[in-house]
Amino acid sequence: MTLSFRSCSESVCSRSRANRSSSFALRVADTTISTPSVRSKRQGNSLDPKRLVTRLWSQALVAILTLLPHQAWAATGLDGAAMRWPYALPFAGLLLSIALGPLLFAKFWHHHYGKIAAAWSLLALASLVIFAGGMATLAALVHAVLVEYLGFIVLLFSLYVVAGGVLITGDIKATPAINAGILALGTLGASVVGTTGAAMILIRPLIRANRPRRHNTHVVIFFIILVANVGGALSPLGDPPLFVGFLHGVDFFWTTRALWLQTAIVAGLLLAMFVVVDIWRFRSEPPPDGAGPEQPVRIRGLVNLVLIAAIVASLLASAMWKPGIAFDILGTRLELEDIARNLVLLAIAALSVWLTPDEHRQANGFTWEPIREVAKLFAGIFVAIIPVIAMLNAGHHGAFAWLLSAVTAPDGAPREVAYFWFTGLMSALLDNAPTYLLFFELAGGDAQVLMHQLSGTLASISMGAVYMGALTYIGNAPNFMVSSIASENGIEMPSFFGYLLRAGVVLIPLFLLLTLLPVAPILHWH
């Protein structure tokens, strides 16, 4: 896929005008079919899991048939070269709101964060309407929502729901060895069941084990770094930015082959650091009561492990099945295999709710708030970032020309170290999924070229997005969910800047070391 913001062709614009009142055009092969728009019915406000999933399924069924493309672009007509930095202010405002809202006006923020995100998004869209007109803005919005956001959130939603049905019971002693073992298990499993899946399965038993300890915040911080981020570096299922790359043509197992050594180095050093910190903290804890474990450790809701395997299988199947049938909406090409994949993901989530006993989720402390918070805030991020993407796509002619110059040598060769650091630091601030896409496109956007001739560049982008997504709560979607679950269960999590400081102290020296290590030669200086 090539993500570009181009002027509407006459045929696209005329088709958009003809259909905008009540229908949209679906082009299947060479045949155009006119399909009436569907207005969803209002549903009740019950948050019962089964009713909620049923409602989501019924409302999304028709919409998903037009969503989640694999190779697409929106004929947006946005000229990024004509934009200047003020168009990025709504996006910056949203990021500042996420950073400062819970710190300065926590109660108001937790009740109205969705409205705040929507306000910044509307401001970004209003500026685009003034700049480019209503139809171009609509095309840009369609592209941002259908191409970038929905595939991302459907995968997160399915993993969150399915993993939330796995209940680990029994008495777990929160010793440094046990904690390190849980973190190691989650890190190894994150690329198999996803960072979201691994985090949702293990965070609750880890919290229950460590809740009696006076010093337990560091355990969750290292959990976010290792399980919710670094461990997902080896497959598209592992981390959202790699899933974005998969949607844009990167082979499913490419990151496994390219990044296993670097990921092993980073994860091993982080686990060693955690053991040192946890032993130090554990020594200051009061002595345990001496009682042995009352209940053996058991895993319940095993059907959800089968469903997680089904999620993995659906991703692999969508990569191999190419029926050659596509749909078109406002210039966005939708492949049938991607539509089918996401319908399957929603069906798997629904099956998990129906097959898992309610008491398992209740014992897990499962609520819909973490995924709801992620869905609302990241919807705002993906919309408010539209003008930023347009300016970046303008290359040397846009407001961010300095960025392209920074990652490119005078002879035109990519600077891999620069790609690693710029992708990583921007991932911490912009969220790593859209940031990965920005630098993927900045490097040319051709998956075949990036996997072969420019494999070091793609590896640098992948490592930066995945590893440095751990630097902030907004760097990677599971970070927010883990922090929210920990706070709900009595763990005192640091503020946005408090977490940034702690994670930075741990990670920045490690990334500097990785940049220079001769055993990780993927990062080359030019």
C-alpha cells in the first residue's frame, strides 16, 4: 500500500458527489453496485458483556463490509506541501490533554476524556474543511478511520475480550523469582498471543500476587515495558505497528527472522534489571506470614486459549487467501480477505463472551472501561493526526522537510540509526502504530523493497516503534489498558510524566547501548 494524499480524480469526485446523499459505490472487479446506506438503530445502555458484544456485532456487521482494507489510498485532495505547522496544533493539543488531564483535573478527565478527544478531532477536521473543502476532508476522514483505525481497534478488541476470559487462580507468592518468571513468560508469549493478549492474561494474577507488597509499582512498569511492548517485536500479532506493516505487505514472519537477536538482547537486559530492582525492593518488605499456598495454581477458561489460536489463524489465512475481489469507497480499495478476517475477529470475540462463564470475568475484575478508553482516545489520535500525515507525506516540500533530511544521507541512503531514534521517540509521543506508518511511507512505502534491499531500514523502524512505544502510556495501546487495570486494582501508578521519567531512566541507556552494540549490526551509521 502507498499512503498518499492526492487530488481527487474527476471520476472519483463525480462518483462521490453522485452518491453522497444516501449511498456509496462498491466496485467489485469491473462491476459497480449501488448499496443503500444503513442507519443503525439505537440500543440500550446496558454494559452487560453479552448484550454489549451482541450490540456491537449487529451494528458493525454491515459497516465492517466496507472497512479494514489491505492496500488502499484515499483520494483526499489534501496538499500537505501547502500546510504549515499550525495545522498540527489540534494533534499536539490532544497529546497534551492526554498527558496533563489525569494530572491536573483527574475527575473531570475521567468523566469526559472521550468528549475532549472528540473536540480536538473536530477542530482538526474544521481546519481541513477551511483549507481543502468538505469533500476532500471527508475523503481524508474515510481514509483515517477505515484504513488506519478500525483494523487496529478490531484486533485489540478481540484480543482484549478473549484474553479477559482466561482466569488464573491460586496463591502466587510475589517473590523476585516468581515475578521475573511471569514477566519472562509474558515476554515470550507476547509475539504469539499479542502484547494485548499476553498483558490481559497475566496482569491480573500479577497484581493479585503483588498487591500485599508495599513497593509494587515497579513491577507493573516493567510489565508494561516487557510484556506490553518489547515482547511483541517478533510477529504482526505481537504489536499494533507490526500489524500495520502486515496490512501494508510485510511478510508475517519477516520480523521474526530480522529482529530475534535484537529482541533477545533487549529483553534479557531488561529482565536482569528487573531482578536487581525487585530484589532490592523485596528486601525492604515486611516478612511474609509464613503460610504456604492454600490453593494450587489453575487456569480456567481454557476455551479462550483455543480462540486466541483462532485469532492467529485468521491473520495467517488472510495473508494467504487472495480471491482478487475488492470494493471501493471514495478511492479506498477494500480487499475481501481483509473484510473476512475482521468479521472472523468480531465473531471470535462474541464466541468468547458466550462461551466463558460470567464468574470467570468477574473474578478477573474484567470491565469494558480499559478498551473503551483506548478506543475513544485512539479514535481522536487517528483523526487529529490527519494533517500531520499530509505534511509528512509532502516530503521535502512540507513543513516536516527537516525530518526527511534528518533520516536521509546526502547520497540518498537511509540513515538507519536516525530512523530508529526518530521513529522511537515519535512513537512515544504520537502512538507507535501511526508513527510506524509515517516512517514506513517516508522510507518509500514499498514492502518488498523494504524487506529486501532496505531491510535494515525496516528493522530500524520496527525496533524503534515497538521498543520505544514503552516510553509513555500513549506509546502503545496496551500500555493504557494495563495502567488502567492496575489503578482499578489498587496499584498506585505514576502520572504521565512520572511514568515517562521512570521508563526513560530504564530504556534510554539501553537503546543507546543497542545503537552501538557490534552484536546488533542492523543499525548502521552513514
